[in-house]
Amino acid sequence: MENLNADSKAKALKAQGTLNPKPQKVADELFQKHDFFDSRDFVQVKYEMLRRVKKEEWTVTQASKAFGFSRPSFYKTQNAFDQEGLLGLLPRRRGPKAAHKLSDDVMKFAEQVLSKDDSIRARNLVQIIENRFGLRIHPRSIERALVRKKKKRKNHYGK
């Protein structure tokens, strides 16, 4: 039964994006000796690492090594925690957060062009946008952005 619970917890951690990618690197004795401490739980590992330094006066080097982090990662984690509390310990999505080139102005322009002539394809729209805004955009990026915009409109109006 314990193994079944372990599997379901691992699935839940993975679904939340908080599954530690390297639980085997956590060498801290609490995680080795007590069931409460789970080296697969990335948030718990980070919090415990910070707590050891703050409350138990471990050095950053000691804590980083015991919890499987580099010193720069420790400082990044500490800064995130200081700024945001526990939410700062949650993993962040990497890469661009939005289509930064395809701003609202660019998308409005693209929609205007398409409303006048819906036979225009993305590869042609790329050139039109580049001429107007000086932006180089991949045709697939435009296609995806238009689909997203169409889905938002559909969800907004409930159709």
C-alpha cells in the first residue's frame, strides 16, 4: 500500500510541476531518516535547504551540497523566497511567457489585413508585417497566434 501512495504522490508532484528532477542528490539526513521528508518534493527540499541556513546556521556551501543544489541556485532560490514567500519556491515556466513580437497592435493589424483578403497566407502575412513593423516573424508563429485569438473569442462569446 505504501508503494501505491508513493506512486500517486509522484504523479501529483509531476502534475503540479514540483517533482524534483534529481531526488537522489538530496543527502540531508532528515530526508534519509524520516518519511515526512520527501526528496521528490522540490518545494519541500528547497524550503528545508533555506531553513537549514537561516535557522540552523549552516553555510550556503553545506546546505547546497546536502540538498543537491549549486550555490548560485541556492541564492536564486533564497531571493525568490524573500520576494514571494512559498510561491517563490514553485518552479517557473521557462522561455518566453508570451508571443512578444506579436503584440496587440501587430495582431490587430494582421486581422485587419486578413479581414480585407482572407486568401492571404501566413507566409505572405509575414512580409506584410515585416514591411509595416520591421519585425521578422515565422509564419507558424502567426498561424498559432491567430488560432489562439480565435479560440479566445469563441470561449469569450460561448460559441
